[in-house]
Amino acid sequence: MGDAALKAWVQFNPSVQWANKFVEPIRGLPFGTYLHAAPPKRQRTLTAPLDPIEASFWDRFQVFSAGEAEQRTLDQRESLFISKLPIDVRMIVYDLVLGGMVFHLDAQNMHSRILLYICRQPDAINDANHQCHALSSQRPSSAPRQEHQQATGLLPLLVTCRRIYTEAIHTLYSANTFEFSRNAAAMRFLKVMVPPQRLHSIRHFRWYFRIPHHPSLNSRSRRDWSDLFEFFTKEMTGLQSLYLVLQTNYPMQARIRDTDDAEGADWMKPVLLMAVEASRTRGCRVELVTEGVVHDLNQIFKETARGHTPAHADEILELTCVHVHRRVRLSLSGEG
């Protein structure tokens, strides 16, 4: 249903308020609400940097606007770990303890708790039936003092003291892979739970995301689709790998299969723009997966450029979008 049909349906409905509430999810894509919502107010002031001179204007503004006493980071010179080991050695320790893991994060709905499972089979993460976290019948725990076989073991070190937290928190985000199986968990994590300044630290991100209809269905869906990849470009500037598994329903699959590649290339453009920019600025690898077929977007762009050497950059981008749509269409038809 397009914008005009939705507007007409709302106007002719006896209860306009109910009708607007009913069509709200239909108008856009599931992550649109999160992308355009104001950032939540932090419940406590930000952790002060180790050296006040290192504080950015934004950090200082956050502390000032909170109206609370600024939190101080003590030097902790009585700690042998801090006083005897130089910072470069401590960073190696943080990486060994907090890094090198794959985190499966999931939530049943937009209001339920996000659960974290440490992957027990990280080498098989790309397997189609990789469900290592589903083998457990008990809910994992991340509580610092709770005895549990599957406790994450992350919080005890981070809550030891403010200095260790300040030194180690970047490692938690930069040295691990975050994988999400639901839209609500991914967007709540990115837009609600994680402070904006930490998004730049995330290096490896995987997302199995479902969309209820084709992104080109109406103007709001097109906007949400474009804004999602603009978010990856502007807010997650530290990404080195992005793995996106697109899960579609039958009507969307039918539309893609029945659409000419040149016409369908338009909804691929935001994805390609993000992938090309991420590859150019930081060598980020962006992979889009449909029906088990992996589309390495940067590689497809390079192959297209080699085959059309005299072409302008914009023309190469357009041709790449056509090629990617064709690959997606064939994968949905079982020909990928």
C-alpha cells in the first residue's frame, strides 16, 4: 500500500487517531522509529577522561548539562596492576580478557531484555545453521558476582574501578564481533543502550534483519532505508566489517523477482554508497546476504569498474547497483 492509499484510508476511517496508529508501522520500516528518535538522556554523568585536557567539548557539555558533580577518575597508584605495568602492557591484558569474542545478542521484542551469549563456535559463524547460543536451556548471566557456567565474565574487570573501566571500555567494543538476530535488539543496542561516542569503537557488526515490505513501497520506507545506511556511514565510522543478512517475506521476494534490474537498482543505491565510502575511507568490507548467497559489495564494485574503465564514477555506481540487484533477484529465484 502506497502513501496515497494509506492517506485515503486514514481520512475515510471513522477514528482518524486509531487509523494513524494502525498504519504507523506500515508506512515505514521497523528501524525507522529508532533512527529518528532523540537520543535518550543518560541516567548518570559520563565517565571523566583520565586526563581532563583530553575531554572533548561534547564530553564537557554532557557533564555540565547533567547538573551533577563531575565524576573523577583517581590514579589508583596503590594498585600494583596499574603502578607496575605500563599502559601498553595493560592494553594487551585488556585485549586478552575482553577481546576476540563473538557476541550473540537477542531480544524477544522491543520491550524485553537484551540477552548476550558468547559464541562457542566462532569459527562456524558463517554456517547457515549456526545456532550455538540456542543450545542452552538456561538464560546466561553477566552479573559480576553470579556463579553461572555461561556468565560473560566481562563486567568483573570493567567494574573494578573507574580507571580500569576508562582504559578498557574501548577494547570491549573494538576487539569483539557483535551479532544481532532481531531488529529490535540491534536498534535498541545502537540507539538506546550504547552511548553515541562508543559507536565509533565498534569494528565488526553482523545483523540478521527482517523488513516487512519492499523499501520502495512508499516514501517513508525509502527514507528509512536510506537513513539506515547513512547511520552506518556517519555514526559507525570505525567499522571494518559489516555483515548484513536480509530476510524477506514472500511478497517482497515476488516483487524483486518481477522487477527489471535497471528499475530495481534504485533501492540498492544507499547500500552501495555506504559500502563504497566505507571501503574507501577505512577498508571496511560490506557483505549483503540473501538466501545464503553472499554479495561482497566492494568486490562487485571493483569488478564493475574494471569492466567499464572509461566510465564515470557515478555511472559505475549505477551499473554496480544493477549488478547487485540481479544477483539478489537470482538468489531469491534459487539461481544464486
